[in-house]
Amino acid sequence: MADEDESDGTGGGDAAIAVEDVTVRLGDAAVLRNVNATVDDGQFVGLVGPNGAGKTTLLRTVAGVLAPESGRVTVGGRNVHDLSSKAASRLVATVPQETSLSFDFAVRDVVAMGRHPHRSRFGGEDREGRDAVADAMERTAVAEFADRPITAVSGGERQRVLLARALAQNAPVLLLDEPTASLDINHQVRTLELVDDLVADGKTVVAAIHDLNLAAHYCDELLLLSDGELVAQGPPGDVLAEETLQAAFDANAVVSRHPVTGSTYVTALPDRPDPREGRVHVVGGGGTVSRLLYLLSAAGYEVSVGVLNEGDSDLETARTLGLDVVTEEPFAPIAGESREVVERYVRDADVTVLADVEVGAGNLPNLDAARAADDVVVVEERPFAERNYAGSEAAATYRELCERGTVVDSDDLLAAVEDAV
């Protein structure tokens, strides 16, 4: 083991973390097998994969807690398993998924526990340590209840306290095991926004994240583990491919772009071994239906869409999926032949889906055509008044479609279409 007083230099140009041909056994089971991965300085890397894939084991191995049967892990060019516990803790701080804190320690004292790797055997806390604790509590917004017992804080607050403890440790690498587990969506976003800020300040972060869409939105790269093996590493858009997700999770999923954030977005679908019976026509445009087209197509429905103007991003998606599309020239109003074709598609469809599209004089005929549908599903994400530029006629038509159809948000689209078909 290395001496506890050895330098904490990070080895110059080495990767922040290098996992080299690592195999880890727990009892008779090989939990990790021949894993190779690198994480560069200042990256936020998400560790994703199904339950039991080995994510926690990999984090504990990188932290130096578990020793590999073969291979090695270096942090800043130094083998963490050749270091003492204190020396490794000066390089790597961890926030475990579950921590037993049953004693009534004050929050400030829990955060101060992160300074242990920097204390000498007989020395107390110095000013640098006190400043580090205060800064960590301020950064994570736990200073306001610093004197409260840790047993008296909420789950979301406790997660921030544990993160503050890791920050007080002042290590260049931060490992998080499911930091958003058991948190509501508001606290999930706040936690990952804080982590994102830490990365912007120079920290290197690896986090096991259960939610693939949160991981895709916040992480620079993803590591996908399955059954103890590294399946893929790279940008979220490359790792979260439908074929890869099928192999790793045994799941039927559609991968698209989120309509608001533009990040990679994964939607899990129920298993449908046979094509769905039923034809669906989709009315949209301006980027409002790309995700809906992916969902409906992957679910096995026969899908048509239009009228869409040339150059519309929804048109590119429809052509990629090989769907029937009614088109019009760029910026041209819907008229003549295109109007007749879309009316025929609506009549032939079992259900027409009206997306959360902006309506003006040019595409008002799309709204009018939907009135001929046998069944209508209206996808509403924004009030129609905010996207109506065609006046009272459009408002009256939209109200009629809502009254005789089913109004849903995009997450409930498939269930509504299935009911209608």
C-alpha cells in the first residue's frame, strides 16, 4: 500500500479514469467481465444499464472499495488499489445510493465527515477544512438546516447533505450511485443541474442513472453495461440506439428527439410481436409530430401524415420511417390536390391524431379535414389559444374536435389510439 502522505498529483495527461480489462467476482459470480472504459477530465458520464448489470460494482471498484480479480483502475494515472484508503479518498469522492445515518448527527457534522481524508492522525480541522465544509453546504443549499439532526431531514434534503459531504472531500473525481433515486422530478432536475454545474467548474463525474432520458439530457457520454459487460460507450445519441437497447434491456423502445430540449429521448413500448391492425392519419407540422410518428410506427400501425410543407423537420422524419406523406411546396398554403389527398387519408383512417400544432391561414385546411374523421385523438401540450393564428373559425373547429374526440398529452397517445382503433 502507498503511504498516506504521498502526493495527490493526477499524472499529467492521463485520463481522469481508466478501467483496463477489469473483472470483478463476488463469491462465485463474475459481476464484471473484462470491462474497458475511459473518462476524460471534466466530463459528466452516465452509467446506465438494467438492474443487476454491474453499475454499483463498477463504481465501487473505481472508488477502490472492491479489488478486481484481474485488470486495474487508474485515477489520474494512479492505480487506486495501490493506494491507502485515505489517499484514494483524496482522489475519489462517492455518494452511495443508500447510507445508514441512524445517529442524530447534525447536518454540519455529517458534511464535515467528508474532510476525514485530509486530516492528520492527531490534528483537528483547520481553516481550509472549515471553509470547504461551509462552501459545500452553501453549494448544495443545506446551510439553512446545518444544525438540524440528519434524521430529521427529508429524503431529498438528505441526498443533498450526502452530496455536500462528498464535495467537502474536495476530490477531483465524484462518483454518484443513483443520485436521483426516490426523488420527485423537481428534486431530480435540481440534483442533476447541481452536478452539471460542478462539471462546469472542473469536476469529473460518473453517475449511475436509472432514467435514460435524464442521462441523455445531462451527460456528455454514457457507459452502457449489461450482464457485467460494457456494451457501448459514447455520446448519448450513439449509445441509446434502438438495437442496442433491445439487446441490453430486452425492451422494445423508440428513440427520437425530445420536442422541447432536442436531446435524445427514449420511449419504451409494450411488446407487440405482430403489426397492429389499424390506420392512423396524423395532422401536425413544424416539428410537433416527429416523436408521435416514431411511436405510432414502432407500435405497428399503418401511418400517414400531412399536409406537410417541404423543408419541415416532420417531413424528414416521415420519409425516414417510410410513411405515406401528403406534401406541399415550402411556405405554400394547403390547397388543390394536396387538400383533396389529405381529406381522403382522413376518411380512410381508423383514427386521426391532431398534434399540438400552431394553426394559421395556410394550414387551416388540415384542421378542417380532421372534421371528417371517424375518431379523433387531440394531443394537447399547450392551450390552443397560444397557437391559434387563424381566428375564431379555427377556435370553433378545434373546440368541436376536442368535444367529440379524446384529448391527451403525448405520453398517453398510444393508449388513446388503441382504444379508438
